[in-house]
Amino acid sequence: MNKDQVKGKAKEIGGKIQEEAGELVGSSKQQAKGIANQVEGKMQKKVGDAREAVEDALDDDATVRRGNRQ
């Protein structure tokens, strides 16, 4: 798990809390901000997922290359 995945998930959770709080107090502005934060968090997590996939693929490739040299 990398920092983008962690920060993204945290922002997503914070956004959900903000959305719910806005609903409780009747603030559509806070609800909208919360939804926006959730979307931003999901996108950041997806960036982290992609980064991790690339890093894993590079690690696998390096392992295969080292195996072929032996």
C-alpha cells in the first residue's frame, strides 16, 4: 500500500463524514463538498492502485531477468 492509496482512502472517508454532517444540519453546500472530497479521494486511491500495479510489474520483470542470468 502506498501513500496515494492511504491518503485517497482517508479523503474518501472524510468526505463521507462531511456529506453526512451536511445532511444532518441541512447544508447542501457541505453535502456537495463531502461528495467532491469522496470523488477526489477515490481518484487519488486509483492513482495509488495504478502506481502499485506498475511497481509490482517492474519488480516481477526484474525478478524474471535475474532468474534468467543464473
